[in-house]
Amino acid sequence: MRRPVLILSLLLTLVVSLSPVAPAAASAGAIAWVPCAEDPAAECGTLTVPVDWREPRGETFELAVARRRASDPAARIGSLVINPGGPGGSGVDAVVQGWLGFTPEITSRFDVVGFDPRGVARSHPIMCSVELLLQAPDPLSIKDQAGFDALLAHNRRYRDDCRARTGPLFDHADTGSVVRDLDALRAALGDDKLTYYGISYGTLIGQLYAERFPRRVRALALDSNMDHSLGTRGFLDSETWTAQDSFDEFAAWCGRTATCALHGRDVRALWADLLARAGRGELSLPGRPEVKLSRFDLIYEAFGAFYGPAFKQLAEFLAALDSGAATARAILTPPSATAGQAVNDPTRVLCLDYLLPVRDHREYERHLRRSERIAPDMLASPLGFSVTASCLGTEAPIPNPQHRLRVDGAPPLLLGNALHDPATGYPWAKSTARQIGREARLITYEGWGHGVYGRGDCPTRAIDGYLVSLDPPDRGARCPAVPPAEVSLLRDRPPTGPIPGLPGYRFSF
């Protein structure tokens, strides 16, 4: 089972002006709202924006948007624009299908508005060959310079295919351009200032908006934060550390929880044996002996479970792999390739936001060996190495390279993060808060998984109170953990929906 690039929930940056003076306001187009086909109680529309903001009179595309009006018009504050992460999460789907589960405190007072960022879903999607996508080399199996060169050649073929299918927008899907789209959407909604909630990669959109348009911010709630200041080594090492941290938490949970299918067993020894069997080609999906799992596939399955966290399902899956039973489902369901089929792959956004160069196989091997020391169980971050491997060969300069945030003149900004987030690790949130400086308020959720909104009353009340009353929590605020649920509830996507950043894949539970 070949694993294409995973970018389960992340986020990043924009080329910004060094001037503290905000750029001129984006031109506000009109949105013709009509009932959404999927749910007439929601309204859908489009906003016309330039493909290239440097040429505002050039080619345009239609940015897809959706909203649910405030249920109490008399108490309405304005619009709350949301982004569910990815890159690749559909804000339109999040609004129409109610993925994010906002409380009545929010839905009564705000028109909740979602948009599909450029290159995603209904907003001029980046389209690519599924066959080429599934031919991507396993990032953990690049053994020599010939394999490294083969990866570069594959990336070149894949980029050429995506660019040919997509057109000029392929090279203008960076988050800096998304920030300009967001400001045009704010103006089109009639809001003088932006109220925004973004999760995962959606936090990068909010961070860069505050940097570029600090005086147009009313409130930004940034849930599970990206750190856009990292180079190749910092990105890989921090992602690998947080993946191992989640594995440690899973093993500890099994040790203390009688309902864990591996309770009473040596979880680390079992995991090491499964990795060895996968490396020898001896491991298959439960109930599907024809589908072989590589080491990278197995690591991906665990990493996907940590998002929930779906500790119970992961333990059952590993027990079934060990025994050969066909009684447990995989965490992730892979796509099937059909000749000529294309898929929306917004992972190009990462390659336009992150320049992560690796000179040759020797340097790549050093990154892998260092990761194995950082993460003796997980070996490497599947997200980190997927992003890095898939973006190799991207030519510099990129439109939105990494840099330390420079926010000046914004109101207080609320950041939230789980202590044991597998994808956007807690150190990223602390680093981002330090970069923002005195405007940042970081609330720490002392639990697990990706996304803190909805994980108990404490973080939910804190975010609601900030968005409604502009009342941020005290500095150093912390929220107690809610025990991992028996059934996973993923905060930034529906449990059976598409996985942003992993085209064609779905969670199985």
C-alpha cells in the first residue's frame, strides 16, 4: 500500500511587508448568496479574486464560500470566518456539514462563514494524477543516491502533471495569497475587522493575516498552531519529537487502561516486532492479505490514530495485526487508482510555504538517522518526512518562505494547543507565541489529540469568551485533560471524511 504525502493537519506562511502600515484594503466584490444544495438552511456563494494578487486585473477564479446566519439576529456581532486546516480542508463543507461543532454561544451571535482556500475543493482545485500520486517513493526506504534521484524525478513528473491539469493557479496557491483572499472576503462580508477561527494549517492563515493586516483584526482564535520559522532540520526534528511523544502517551494509556486490547502486554516490544515484520514484507491489513504494509504504512496508521486520539482503535488494530485476525479495521483507508483518474491535491501549498532543501542522499540519511534517535519507536515523523520528500526539487525562491512572525499593532490573539498534539506539537505553539510577543495569549490543553476546541468546557469556554467578548484568558492559562474517548471525535474533520493533505485517503472509523 503506497502512501502518498501526508500532511494531516498543518499550516504555514506568506511573504510580508516589513512596514508596520497595513497594505491597501482588498477590493470587495459581491457575493450572491443562494441556498446550498446540500443543506438549504445554509447559504453558498462565490467571490471573484485574482489568481495572482500582483496582477489584480489579470486572470481570476471563483472562491467558494458558505455561511450559516446567526440564530439570534438581535445579538449578532458579525461574521466568524473559519478554516478547518489541511492544507486542503474545505471550509464550505465545515459550515454546511457542521464539522467544528460550535456552541450556541457562537452560532447565536455570529454568521459562521467558511471558504475553500484557493486550490481546494470548489475553489479552482489543484488536480493531479492518482496513478502518479500513488507511485511516490516511500520516504523511509530511500537507501542510496539513486533512490534520492528517483524521488526527485518522480516529484518533477508529478509537479508537471499537476501544473498541466491545474493551470496558472498551481504556482499561486501559497498561504500569502490565501491571506489576501481572506481580506477580500472580510470586505465582501461588510466587516470592518476580521473575527476568525482557524485550526491546524488554518492557524498559519490567521498568523499571517495578523502580520499583514494587524489593524483589521477584531479577534483571531488559533487552535493547534504551526510554526513557520523552521528550516529543514528544525521542522523534521520537532515533528519527529511530537510523533514520539504521542506514541509514549499511547503506550502509557494502554498500561493503565483495562479496555486497551494490549493491556498487560509490552506495547513497545510488540510494536518493534510489527515494524520488523513490515520491513520483511510479512504484514498485511487485517482481512486483506493482498494488501501489504510497509514500515512507513504502519507508522502512518499509528500517527493517524493519534489525531483523535483513537487509542482504543489503534490497540485493536495492532492486536489484529499481531494475531493475523481479520477483526479490526485500519485507521486509514487508502485510495484506489483508476487509469486517467485525477484527485485534488492541495499539498502543493506546503511546497510554496516551506522551502525544505536537502542536498543529496547523504544529507537525507543524516536526517533519518537523527530522527531514529529522537523517536526510537516511531523512527520518524510521517508528516515531516512526507512533506519534505514531496517538496524536494521545488525551485527557490518560493512565494511564501519561512520567517519569524512580526506582529505589530494587533489586539490580543488567542492561541490554543494540546500538550500532546501529534502534528502541531506544543513547542510550535510556544515558539509562535514568543514570536508574536505581548499580543499572544496561549492556553494549554493538558491532553491529547489535534485541536482543543470542544475538548471539555475549559478550552471551549475560553475560545467562546474571547471571540464573543474579546476577553482573552490570563497568561499561562491551562485546561485539564479530558480522558481519551472510547470513540474518536476528530476536531478538524468528520471521522469518515477526506483527510486534508492526504488526497484520496479517509479515516476508517
